[in-house]
Amino acid sequence: MRISKAGLLIVLALLAPLLVELRTVLSWINVELGVLETAVIGALIVGVILVWAFLPENGDDESSETDVSKSGP
């Protein structure tokens, strides 16, 4: 996991006000987002964050740690 569970919870909690403010900023430039569109964008962003968070850090699914322990003296 790339981020701690507490860190992931904080990121996801801060996403709600960000989405609300995104609607406000976009309305300044005459782009109106409804509740459904905002929910879809929010779900996509949450999905991307969760996929990123659960990917292994080194890209090879932690096989390097097990290789080192098996190659002992």
C-alpha cells in the first residue's frame, strides 16, 4: 500500500469539499455541473485514488523482499 490507512481516509475526506468548490469555480466560467455529474466525477476520482493507493510501491508485487530472504547464506 502506498499510503497509510489514516492518510487515505484524510485524502478521501478532503475530497468532498474539493468537489463542492469545484462546482463553484466552474460556475464562474459558465460551466454548470449538476449533482449527478458531480457524483460521477467524485466516484471516478475516488476510484483513481484507491487504485493508486493499493498498487505495490516497487511495481513487482514485493517479490524482491522474498527473494532476499530466500537467498540466505
